[in-house]
Amino acid sequence: MEVLRTAILDWVWRKKGNPFSPLEVIRQMYPQSWESFVPEILEVMMQMNSEGLIKVVLDGRDIFPKHFPTGKEEILPVSKPEGKKKG
């Protein structure tokens, strides 16, 4: 679901490095029926994590690659390593 990927990336940008729940994203998108979309947002979140587009943590710790998401996870931006400074 490309729209969910876009929504997650939008939240990463808007939160400016602060963690957020994937459930926040889906609640804003579908306020009346958000619960119907929980499996999809969690699947997309985990795929984006495995692709290195976002970082998913649980209780502040990186999740395991085979982690089964529950909705308690938080999303963070991927920190990019700083390049060598010319000088």
C-alpha cells in the first residue's frame, strides 16, 4: 500500500526525529475505521524497516528482524552517517 508508505514518511518528516506510533498515522488517515487498517500499517512499517527507510523500536530498543509487530512499536527516522568533511 503505497499510500501508507507515503504517510509514514510524511510523519517522519513532520515529527522531526521524534518517535511516533504507526497507530497515530492510521488513526489520522482513517478516524472512523482505523482498526481495520492496523495489519496493513504494521506490515508496511516492518517492510520499510527491513528496507532501511525507517527505524522501528520497542521500548527504545531496535527490534529483531523477525519481530511480530503489535502496534506498541515506535517509528524513528534513520540517522544518516555524516560524510567526511573537506578541510
